[in-house]
Amino acid sequence: MAMLTSVPTLPRQLAAPMPLGASVVRDAQGAVAGVNFAVWAPAATAVWVCLFQDDDGAEHQRLPLERMGNGVWAALAGGLQPGAQYGLRADGPWQPETGHRFNPAKLLLDPWAKALSDPTGQAFAQLSLQTGHQPNAHGWASHQPDPHDNAAHVPRCVVVDERASASSPQPRLPDHRVVLYEAHVKALTHLHPGLPAHLRGTYAGLAHPAVLAHLTQLGITTVCLMPVHTHITERHLLARGLTNHWGYNTLNVFVPEHRYAACTAGQPPRDAAQALAVQAEFTAMVAALHAAGLEVVLDVVFNHTCESDPDGPTLSWRGLGQADWYAMADNGVPHNFSGCGNSLNVSQPRVMQWVMDSLRWWVQVHGVDGFRFDLAVSLGRDAALAHRFNPHHALLAAMAQDPVLAGVRLIAEPWDVGPDGHHTGSFAPGWAEWNDGFRDTVRAFWLGHPCTRGELANAVCASANRFAQATPTRHAGQRQPMASIHLLTAHDGFTLHDLTAYRDKHNHANGEDNRDGHGHNLSTNAGTEGPSTDTAVLHRRGLLQRALLATLFCAQGTPQLLSGDELGHTQHGNNNAYAQDNATTWLQWLDGHLPCTDTQHNATDLAPCAALSSFIALLTDLRRELPALRHADWFTGLPTAHATDAAHPDIAWMDANGQALSADAWNHPHDRTLMAAITVGEPGQPATESVLVVWHASHQQVDCALPPGTWVQRLNSAHPASPSMPLTASLPLNEPCVCVLVQPVSASVPTDASHPT
């Protein structure tokens, strides 16, 4: 194509190899002088930037980039302004058997693009069908490049003036005060009756006072948003008429997903102005959450991309150098540690730089407070160690020490599906981790599966066996209990309601003949599979849900609540609702809560109602009030360094008879009653009260012997509406429950009971 004189290419020596992507260049007076384009494509033989007209979307200029060394190509387009729309093309070897799949007929997205537009309004919906090759039945090595130009069906990258961006002041919460809340922007807000219709399902809707009031009343501190990076739907879901609802299929790691934008009514932005409006709406949402005192953590996906398996689309990374961007196995096929078709080569410095640039962008531009890394073990797979996990991998270490990122929350999902993929507790200091051991142990203890009291004690003490003890890859004492992220439920699995209503998964709506989703759920149906009107079944489900929640919020570590669990949300037994962008995943609201349809004799048993939200608010209040429920140091069974009475251990464990447990008692497979007296203060302060926590997972009558003195019962999860009452001598229990009792230190008598081994 002919070059337009209105956008000249300046001499090569004026182009810069860094930063990568499109960067606005200014003259000495601060005026925009042009745009510098820098692209990393080390195996390419030619790279172009294609510029597009705003009015008709046609490609009107193709700028050749020059080699700058170290695999980077660059050019400076003089006079080009912010808002310009562009794409990339790259030429090079077509050798699929060795991983090279260059095809200049395909327009590619810049991995560093800061905004995207779609003049047709249709490109995003069909991107997973775009391929860079023609299939051949004789084997991958025989495939040929597809000669058809795809520019009419690909979004445009938009040049963004980064100087125009700003972020809001961030809350600064100590780790021991954090309560996480995992939520999906659309699912949380799409049916909320307190929102204007045009704000439902959007960033602006999440920022609305009606939603903020619900979150603050619950007592959560940190909203963890499921993926908001721009993503697309996989081709196999398109074939079934389904949509990727969760968003773990990333197209771009700098751009907010447009489907959650009120400013475009959830449609793709048609031009640069709309693309920037999406970005601004996201930033405003973060600012509103901050103003309400809430942190924002993003669930991010850097383990794989939406280019899928070797037969998937060529959209960006693959077309710029598959063998460089991806961790390659044999015969031109990427490793698949994610189970999604490919794994990024995070050991490559430029790929690492791309990840780091993205994280800094969301912190510095949008003001987010941290990240939860999907399948984070993949980010620590070291190419120099044959892709084995290294907790000190250069990328993980870079995040922990980076001046911008060192102060934000870094949360790992500490597993992937590759060889030796489970590493809970193995990440380095500075990282928090989802603790699946807590989830499974607490479920087993309350829902009738094999579990001992020793296992429960370890779980509610933040799994010290995993997080506090030394291993060949870490030193003891460098991580605090709050590094253990405790969850009962998450997006991936049963909701809390379904955990107590379904023994088996029911995923037929996903179109995979119920083969998908986890089969080991440690759930119960309380006597009836699925919906029930039996008052005894509903009563038992309510008891179990409240006991599970109380265990979560009364445990050491950092609690995480799944959005909707406070409303009794059900997915009808679907434990893998990733493709259900419908009423299965959308929270059903009625005046802020689910309608109370259960017919039970006790109002406190109406778990799928306002009572459950109120119960969670009670738990978060109690956790804020009592340091014993969020102790920031590991328990030792000895008095704390700040204790005023050296006779009070930080924790003392007791059987129902008030005595220390024997080794056999700790490991007895059927006993389901355990007590712990905790005497600790705020960090660096002496204790002002002793707190007795009782876990009773049985319908058997038990009279728990209380330590000497008068105790005030602050919580009984079986009867959460009961007023506080003084107790001496014993605590009678006959239903599954968690109880919390409090006694001032000055009135307490030291307890002599052993710490579990």
C-alpha cells in the first residue's frame, strides 16, 4: 500500500526499541510529535504496523518496522495522534513442525495494546474461528498458511496517551483485617432491582450505591473480580450456542472487557473514543469501591492465551512468534500445563516483561490493589529446570520486589494441571495462596466425610503444616497465617447452597454429558438431592451452611466468601458453570435478597434469605472485634510475648470434657466436637479477653465442660438470633454448630490443655 505523507516515518535512529507497544512521543514543548511502535518478534523476517481510517475502517497505510536488535522491531510515525487505530502483520518462516507459523495475510493484535475498537461490532464474537492455517489430514507439518486476509474481521488496537490516565487513592488494610469476596461483575449486578436497567451487569453497576451498600453491610474489605481482561469465547462453545462467562480465555491483558461496560451497552467499542470510555468506566468503578473503603483485586490469566491448541486461532502471540511466546514441547506443539491448549513461556524475558507491564498498568492507571493469579504454578515453571515449578522463578521474584507491585496483594492459585502441579504452601514470602486443604477439610468435617479433629485444628490454624514449616524451598517463620486464603466455595465448584443440597454434580447444561467439573466435592444433600420442601431437610441445610460459614470466619488465615453465598444462590447442582451466562449464574435479587421460599419453623433457618446475609455480617463484625479470630502469628501453645499473665497460652485445645486431647483422641475418626481457648491481643498488644471456640458437627447431645469462670456466648450458629448470654460450667449442644464464647482475661482462669501435634 502507498504511504500517506500525512503520517511520515521518521528516520530509524529516532525510533526506540522500548517501551514495547505504541507510545506517544512528545517534542520539547510537550506537544505530540508522533507515535513510536515497538514489536517483539525475534524470528520474524519483516514486521509492519497497519493504520486504519476512523470512518470506514479500511487499512490506509502500512509502515515497515526496522530491526532494532534483541528481537525488537520499531518505527516512529511522525504526526500520528493518540486515538489512531492500528494492527500488526509479521512475515517469517512457515515451519509448523518447529513452531514457526508466520502469515502476513493475518492482521494481528499488538500484545501491548492499551485499548481495542471494533468498527464492525462483530469481530470479537467470532475471533476464535480465525485461523492462520488451512487444515490438512496428513499431519500438522503438512498444514499450509491461509492466504485470506482477515483484517475485516479483527478488532483494531488503539493508541492511548498514557499521560491522560490517573488512579484513585487506595485503601491500606493490614493483612489480618482482610475479608475477600470473589465476584463476577455481570453475575453480581445483572438482576439487581436497585440498579437502573442500563447499569445492570456493568462496571458502573458495581459502583452503584445499592451494590456498595450490600458489600459494606456484609463486612467484606476486598472485592476479587473474576477476569475483566478482554476475553473471547472458545470455538467449541460457539458451536453449542454458549458463551465463555467466566472469562479465563484472555485476548488482551491491558484492556477492560467491553461486555461489562455501560457506556457501550455491553457492545464492542466502535471507535477510539468509545474504547477510552470503557477504560474510564472501569477506573471510575475502582475509585467508587475505594471511596467505600473497599480494595479491588483482579483475577488475571497469564498461564495461557485464547489462541488455544495448535489448531486454534492466530490472533496475536502465535503470529508474532509462537516458538518464542509459548513454552514449546515436541513437534511444534506448545506445552499445555493449563489444560486450555497452550502455556506461555514466562521464562522468556520479553514474555516476563509483558506480564509485568500489564500488572503495573492496572495498578498505576486503574488503581487496583492486587491480583489473584489463575493456575499460578504455571507462572513458576522454569524452562531451565525442564519446566518444573520453582517458587523463586524470575517472574515470581520480579513481582515480589517490583517497586510498584511490592505493596499490592499477590494471591496464587497454587496449582495447575501439568506434571507435579500441586504446590499449596510452596510460594515464597510475599505471596498469599488459595488453600484447598482448608476447603476440603472443613467440608469433610461438617458434611459427613472422613475427617479427624486434628485435621480440623490444623485447617483452622491456617494449615501451619503447609505454610509455616520449613521445606527445601522455603525457610520456616517467613510467612504469616494470613498467607493462607480460606474458602468454602469458589466460582469453580458448588455454591454454598448447592454444597448442602447436592451430593452429585449436575452439569448437563454445559453440553458435555456431565463429564466436566470436579467429581470429588465432599458435599451432602441433607437427605434429598436438589430442591426440597421437607422442613427437616431444609433445617439441616441451614444448620450446615451456617456452621461452615462460622468455621470460615472464625479461623486463622484470610477468609474468602463467594458472591451469592450470602443470598443462598443456587446453580442447580452445576459445579462448572463457566459457560452459563444466564440465570444459572446471575444472582437472583429481591429487595437486595433472595425471596424466602423455604417453609421452616424457625426464621433463623431460612438460609436463602436476608437472615444469611445478616449472619455473615454478624460473623465479620465478630471477627473485627476479636483478635483471637484473626491472629496474625502462628499459635505455639505458649503465652504470647505480650501476655500480661504468663499462665495463659495463646491457644489451648480441649475435648468436650474440658480436658486436653490424647493422641488417639486427636485422630479418632468419628468424634466431632472440639474446643479451643484462644488468648491473644491485637498485634503487639496484650490480650484483653479469652475466646472459646467450639465446633460441634453432630446431632448428638453433648454438654461441653467450660473452663472455670463466667463466659458470655457471642455466637451459636444453630441459633444466630439468640441474645448473648452468660454461661458457667457447661454448654449444652444437640445440633451442628459453631459457638464463640468470651471472657475478660482478668476474670479467667488459666487453661491447661495441649497444642495438637
